[in-house]
Amino acid sequence: MATLLHSAQADRGSLSLANLFATGFNLVGLWRQRVVTRRELSRLDERMLQDIGFSRTDADEEMSKPFWRE
């Protein structure tokens, strides 16, 4: 009985580790997406910025943020 309980606890531990890796992987993906999106924002001209409801000041402010900030 103790062996079965120990195995169940070990499975939960590995599941938590898997979740930790998945969360980390997703976070890195989100950071990468922010880098790409902000780089693309820097390439938009005034008319394109206006089309998406941004001013040049808004775009500059967004582009100045580090990748880990929302």
C-alpha cells in the first residue's frame, strides 16, 4: 500500500515538473511574440498606425518596453 501511495505522489511530482516546463516554454513564446510584434510596430508609417488606432507616441512607448513587460 505504501508503494502505491509513493508512486501516486511521484506521478504528481512529475506532472508538476511537466507543467513547470510547459509554463516556461509558453512564457518564452509569449516573450518572443512581444519582440516580433514590437519590431513590426516600428516599421509602420503614420497612416498604418492611424489605421490601428495608434499615434507615433503610442508606438514609441510600446516599443520602448522590455519584452517581459505587457
